[in-house]
Amino acid sequence: MASRSINVHPEGYHPASLTKTTFDIIIIGGGPVACFAEARLAKAGLSVAVVQYELYGGECHFFGCIPSKALLRPLEALEAAKAIDGAREAIGNNKLDVAAVFKRRDKFVDLWDDSNWISISNGASGATLVRGFGRISGMKKVSVQPHGETQKYHLDANIAIIVATGSTHIVPAIPGIESLEEGTELWTNRDAVAANSAPEHLIILGAGPVGSEMATFYSAIGSKVTLISSTAEILPTVEGEASKIVRKSLEASGVSIKLSSRVSKIEKHAANSLTVVLSNGETISGSVLLNATGRRPRTFDFGLESIGLTGEGQPLQTDASLAVPTSQGTEPWLFAVGDVNGLGPTTHMGIYQARIASNAILSSIRDKQPSVKINTPIGVTVTEAKASKNTFAQVIFTEPNIGAVGHTLASAQSAGLKVRAVDSDFSIAGAWLYGDGQPGWARWVIEEGTDRLVGATFCCVEGSEFVNASQVAILQGLTLKEMVHVVPPFPTRGEIWTYLLNAAGF
């Protein structure tokens, strides 16, 4: 099966049409992270140019979080309804309307037409959109090469350049993978979230969030699914018990999971007919291979050598204000936000970083360039990031969800922290009322001696909604003694807070 043919390089906004080539701020990248920065800086009164090579709105809006969650949400809602007497009987044996699910996804991504997103985001901010591949070409200089052209156009920034180019998928070095036709036998995340039908047998290489989420979805709509994990458990970066719950859920839905397995070669027989050979000699025949083995920052062919830096897939190193140290100039002028810096590759972390970087730029202008008239937001003094890999929240939208923030027990111990873990299931009134007998498990990781929370994991239906309170506790360094005074309403699933306190002895 061939995936949809989507034009990721629409026409318009050509650099040759620009009436000026110098702007206060140039942003390279046009995803939600860049959009946040452009809106904040343009609203302050600065002239902003946004250089975007593909669809304006970026990977997240068109090929990542938005379409994947649009596909997964109907399944989540159906399973939640099936867990409640009365609703279960009304549903009966009905299954997902697959065509309606895909149509709902199409609506969220505007059929991969970015004109609406441009009018909402870029249009509202008053920033200038420029289509083309952006590269650093010197201090405060950017070259723009339109798609399919050789000519490069040059832009200058008066104040700063923000790099928000995101990340791209890794292609593993597996013999035979090059024989697979991209979009037909070989899928990336883009093909998986843009497809309009279920492959006969989807083999997924990589059991991280993308692989596990797509295994959840495609098994639910009728595909035979095999999930291959190189690690001893799927989702290896989260708490092991949460991974185990999700694995058992996937297996119950018919997914075949190969743990501690590596692919030694791939053989293509015909269109949508291939065999994956594992290192132990086992063979798996399928129709489509989804490569979900990981991602790297988009710093390839980026011109960083012009300012003495290295790219080629390496993350850009930043300071606490998200500025990239360079040898050019005395004031920070280059900033990197989002996946491109590797500090927490999620959209929400990138938007947070865009806020910090924008504040740092505006604060510097206000303090050091008073002749530049700007309107600063109230929170402009927040110019250093506190949220990090050890404190930011993430959600994996499997069935059930995993919501996590901060350390796992293992990562805390690896970091040299003296910690203990307390666990609780969801055998609580609020959870039983919400859905009869739905599984659930939660863990807090607590620092010994201080009784401060350093990590939390929730694996349950809509577990995405549980992490915020724990994140506040971690960021503010709250102790369990202080957390006792946070009183969740009864009867809600938020009562899990009380049960974890009880498990901790408070």
C-alpha cells in the first residue's frame, strides 16, 4: 500500500518577493515552537521573519502530535465507554468507524494545507513568512534556498536568530532497508499518521513512544502488528511497571512483541511484501515496515561551520537562556529552542524554551538598547530555564496512557540520588466511578532525607491529565509534609495523590 502523496513544499512566500531583507529577528523553522516565539516577539513590536522549508506549522502539527493523537483519541474514548455499565451495553459489539477516524484526523491537519495555519498564527502576529531552506551564513546572517532551486537569497538580523528546526527520523543501517520503497514498504512517522487505510501486516521497528502508539492504533483498526524492541521491555525510558502494563495491553489486542531483538537484514520480495530477519534467525513476513527507531536534531547542512560550530545531526548546545555560545559578538545573538537542542524533545518543552529565549531577547533590548521601542510582557524577566530533562512532563498516548515527569527510580539512582519509590494502584472511588475495573498504577520517586518529590509516573486511562500537579511539586521542591495540604476533591481519580501520600507514610 502506498501512503498519501502530500505536498510539503507549497508555493508562495518566495524570498524573491520580499520588499526588505533585514529584520530584527529571523527564526529558522516554522513549527509550533517557532510560532510561539514569532508571536511573542512580533507582539512586542519587533520585525520578525520566519524561514520555513516545509509546511508552515511543522512536524508536530502535520505529522506528529496532532495527527497521531487525533487517530488515537477515538480509540481511547471507545475503550473508556466500554468500561462503564450502561455505555458498554449501548455500544455492544460495535467497533471504530475507521473511515470516520481518518476523516477526523484530516480535519485537524486541514488536509495538509498550511494556509489556514498561516492565517491563524503567522497572519495574526504580523511576521513575514519566507519559504525555503534556511542556513546560517555568518553572524546574524541567513541564506534561504527555495525548494527545487539553486539560487540562495540572503537575510540579515538586526538583533538575533532563533533556530527552531526540530528533528528528523534516523535511518538505521540495516542491510536491505534501502531496497524498500519509501511510503510503500518503508514508512516513517509521516506515513503512519497520514495513511488512509490499515496495512495487512505492519512491522514496527522500535518500541519507543512512536512505535508503541502506532502499534496501539493500527492493531485497533485491523492490522496485524509486530512490534520489535531492541530492549528487554518496550518503552525503556519509563518506569518498568508502566511499560509492562502497556505491553500486556498491546498483546491482549493482538500485537506480537519481540523483546531484546535486533534486525540483521531485510528482504523485499515484491510491492508490499517483505521479510524481516532477526539476529536469532527468526523471520517475520509483512507488508509494511515502520521505522520508529528514533530522531536526531535537524542540524544537517545548516551552515554552522560559518560561525565555528558543528551540526550534522548534533544538538546545539545552549546556556540557561537558550543562547548558543559563539565567538562572534559580545552579546548573545543565536538561540536554539525545541528538539534542535536535545534538552527535552517535545513540543511543550520547545514552547517553554521559546518563551525563555524570547524573554531573554526582549530583556536584553530593554536594558541595553533603550532606543529600540518595544512593549514587553509582564513576565519578561523570566530569562533562565528551570525545567530540564529531569523535571519536564511527557505523555505516551498508548492504551492506557503513560504520564510521567522527572526521574524514574532507575534514572534517579543512576544520577546518584538516594531515593525510594512508593506505588499505588487505582483501586479508588473516583477511578471506579470513572470506569469499572480499568487498570491503573502510579509511582512517586522520593528523595531520602529531604522527602522531596523527584519523579512521578501514572499509567492509567487518560494518564495524561495527572502529571501537572506532580510537576509543580517537583519544580518547587515541595516536601511530602507540604504536599499533605494539597487536597484532591472526592470522588475523582485525582485521589491518587492521597493514596500515594498514604503509601509514603504520610
